[in-house]
Amino acid sequence: MTAPSIFPDLEPLLPRVSKPVQYVGGELNAQVKDWESAAVRWALMYPDAYEVGLPNQGVMILYELLNERQDALAERCYAVWPDLEALMREHRVPAFTVDSHRPLGAFDLLGVSFSTELGYTNLLTALDLAGIPLHAVDRGTDHPIVVAGGHAAFNPEPIADFVDVAAIGDGEEVVGEITDVVKAWKADGRPGGRRELLLRLAGVDGCYVPSLYEVSYGPDGAIAAVTPVDERVPRSVTKRTTTDLDAWPYPKQPLVPLADTVHERASVEIFRGCTRGCRFCQAGMITRPVRERSLQGVGEMVDAAVRASGFDEVGLLSLSSADHSEIAEITKGLADRYEGTNTSLSLPSTRVDAFNIDLANEISRNGRRSGLTFAPEGGSERIRRVINKMVSEDDLIRTVSEAFAQGWRQVKLYFMCGLPTEEDEDVLQIADMAHNVIRAGREASGRNDVRCTISIGGFVPKPHTPFQWAAQASPEVIDDRLRKLREKVNSNRRLGRNVGMRYHDGEPSLIEGLLARGDRRVGRVIERVWREGGRFDGWSEHFSYQRWVQACTAELEPLGVSLAWFTTRERDRDEVLPWDHLDSGLERDWLWDDWQDALSGREQDDCRWTPCFDCGVCPSTGTDIEVGPSGTTLLPLTVVNPLTGGARGEGTASARGNAGAGG
């Protein structure tokens, strides 16, 4: 089957849209393989704008892995802005990939990576523009298999009508196994049609096929049972877990954007998983256990990424990067290695209790000192015990004081509003903490120009966490507390003028909560919102709370449930949750017990450094915690300019200066 490029039809439209460069492809390290030579063809979509999607690490990894195979190819696509969507509909231009501009409908598989549930309406736009039936049940043998992945795929029930498969957990291995199944089915002559292919995919560990399960509901509106409809289908699906990260050193050749993106850096994941046990954190819960990349593995990946991309910043990524057992050796070794090259390091995620000024100095040695970022999450010590985020204010003040004394001028603090058991006073203490940071900063630095920015988001209970049973706070409660907090921050004008406050109102959070904990009945709400113009719901300028509320009223209330039923209602222990048949490795009883501990304000230790407390992940996934230290050091090497071939001192590794990747 041939699939000619649609670029001749697309190109005349591009001068009429904003940022046309995001649709043309051709980035440094992008790949275009011969269409005819591949037995299996993937289109990989990040359902948001290019500027958000291109740096996504998960898509980049799968893109490289699949294109390394001789029998497969992968191309990328991103959501198109409404201006181009309108022109594509007018001129009948189908959804396309940015690599070779082939239509999405020509691929065997469409893999969609969901970092947030607010991207669901963009999926429907892509399917409709591609000519792929919205509902999986209406697709035939020649339509792509739509595969959902990413953190939101741990509860794919709200989009069960629209996706064929949800891949649960790490993608490095499962994407290859899916490819093998599709290749064999095609080679056999496509026996049994689409249903047979879906049955075969349901046999792949970590693959959940919603159409092969039947959901029934009780008179109270809750789920009564989720039942497989074929004996070949497992009753529950367990997530995939990639072990030995050193065996998967991807991406080796990071994509360098042609237009401005949210992150313009090479990113290296230094470990995966987290056992800190923050009860609100879905990412920490579903990615257990901790698996560290070795010191040598990190060094090799950083070297390869800088040489291949020319980026002048390297982000050392994980959920809490300073928790790596050899973070001091990593940062010092890399700072030594790249001294004098303009290649700087960043730790996008750090905890106060894992942070020290020596670490900060190493990170900033080759770059500029911007600001320090920490996430206490709760304003009061009481609420931090509830969420198991035991960062003391004394530790925070001690850390920022030392930082301000050594030349830093800005600190950003992240918090949440609407946490379980939260009261007004818990939120108002955020103002006290910010004022104390300014006092400490002025005293330590002898200057009045220190800044503290507090950034606050509405709390959304997520599946597979101890808070999955919690009632979500209403937008009215969140907005009222944020108003009171602003008043208290500004009540002391001498300190408040140095405190910036950024916050998200409660309305988008409530809709995210609906999509995070919804079941299949929510799919009709998503479709109605999309048909009424819903696009880019993660962007405040495109989000319409009223549109979602009206769709919920129209679609859910005739079924005996409502927006409030899915969001602001607390669940009891015995209720069947929409994702109970999807196994993240965590024992349900352990999650419930931790929820009860939260309500009592009891803390839970980090099992990396204490005896096992039986959360269930290691035995259920057949893995174990993998941490150092290795006892080795990072060997020095000659840093070579990636494009001129010159050794250190003969140029810089600057993405903008050398790779021509400005935007």
C-alpha cells in the first residue's frame, strides 16, 4: 500500500496560519524511512501543540526504538491549532505526520501518548481529520489500531470507545511486542480481521483492549462488574516495567526543534520510579519501583545527547532527581567534564530534604544562576503529614538562606489547594512561608531584591493512589481559598511586594478530575464537548468550563450520575473503581490502608532506605528496587563540538549557535 505525501496540498495553507514552521518537519535528528521497506508503520502522536509535544521524552524514545528496527518505521504528529484545522477541513487535507506528511489513516498503528487527560478532545480531532471512525467498534481491517499510552492510560475508561488498545506502564519493550504481533498478523493474510488482531494484542503483557470487556452498573450508579467477553482475554492487565535502564539508553539522538518549544535542552532520565510515597502523586505510585541508571550510563547518555544535538543545556530528569544515590558524583563529574564549553546542567525536580548548596553549585557551575525550585505542596505541617510530603519549613528556610547568601536571588515554591482534609488555615500558611523566605533571603544576602514565587494548582485525585477514594474540592472552595491567600500575601506590603503568586482556578481541575476518575459513560461527554468545539482543553484560552458542565448535564444525568458524582463524592472501600481491573502493581488493600493513615496524619517511610512495607509492586511486577552506589567515578573525556569536530575551547555546544535551531 502506497501513501503519498499530502504536502503539496498542505503547503499552500501554511502562509495563512500561525507558526507554520511547526508543521513542516525536518528537525535535526528526525528520520524518514522508506515506506515500502517497512512491514509495520507507526504514527506516534502527542495530542498537544508542537511546542509541548516535540520535547516529550516518551515519544522521542519510542520514535528511535521503532526506527532502529529494519521491519518498522515511525513518524510523529502533533495536534494542529484551530486555524489550520479549519483550513484542512475546507480543503479536505487529512491529518498528517510531520516527518513525511503521510496521512495518519495510512499507518498500521496510531500511538497516542497522554500525559494529561485534558488532551482527549485533541485525539478526537486527529481521528476525525484522518478519516478514522471515532468509535473503535466502527473501524475496519484497513483502519489503524489506535493505542493509548502514558500516565493517563492507567485509567483509559473515559476514552474506551475511541481507542483500540491501552498500553499500561513502560513502553520500551511492549511497543516492540505490539509490532511483532501486527507484523505476524499481516504476514498471515490478516486472518479473522480486526477482532482477531485485537485478541492477539490482548495477549501481550501490558495491553488492555477495552472492547473485549463488558462493564455493568448497579442501581446506585457504580460499576457492578468488568467482565472479559472472550476466554482468551485476561481478567486483569498488569503494567509493564522496564528493568536495567542502562540497556535502554534512549533517546540517543534528541530531536532539535525548528520552533520555540517549552523545553530546549537534551534530557537524560537518570532514574525511573519513586518510593517517597507522596499520596497525591500518581506518577510516583505507578512508576514504582525505583530503577536507577548507573553513573557510567548517565555519563554516556549525556555525551551522546550533546554531541548529537548541540544543545547547551542538559536536564537530568526523574521525579526527584536529587534522590539518585550518586547525584553528587554525577553532577560533579559532568560539571568537570563540560567546564568551559557553555554546556550547563539542570535538575528540574528536587526536594528540599535531598538538596544541598554543593549540589546547586555544581549544577550552576557552567551556566547562569537562575532560580531554585522546590515543591512543599502543602502550606502547613499538618497537611504535609496528610499528603506524606514531610518537608519542614525550617529545612526550607535553612536551604534558601544559604542559597541567597551565595548569590541566588529567586526561589519558586509549588503548592496544591484542595487537598483532602484541607482547611483555610492550611492554605493561608503558604503566605507565612513565603514571607519567611523573603525575610531569610534579605538577612542572608544583605539585599532587598530577593524574590519568592508561589505557584498553586488545584488538587486532582488520581487513580492508583491512596487518594483515589477522596472527594475533590469544588471550584468554589478552591477559588475562595486562593482569594484569601492573595489577601494574606499582600497584607504585609513590605514583604508581599517581593512575593509573586501564580495559580490555576478550580474549574479546569474539576474537569481533569472527571476525566481522571471517570468510567466509560464519560466518553459521551468528551464526544459532545468535542462536537461543540472543544479543543486544547489544557490551554486556558481554549478551555470552556461551561461547555463541559452543560455536556455533563446532558449526557450523564439521564444515566443517573453527574459531574459531582464523579468528582466531589468520596468513594467507600468496597466500590468497584473503573480501573480496578488494571494492575499498577500496588495492592488495593495497601492503598486503602495508606488512605486511612493519611486521614489520621500518619507518615509513611521511603522503602529505599527502610524495610519493605508490602505495597506489592516488586512481587507483582517481577522487579525490585535497583539503586547504587556503584563506587565508580565519571571518567573525564575530550568534549568535542558536535558540528565542527573541534575539541573543547574551539567552540561551544550551543543549540542556537551551532545547530541553527533557533525559533
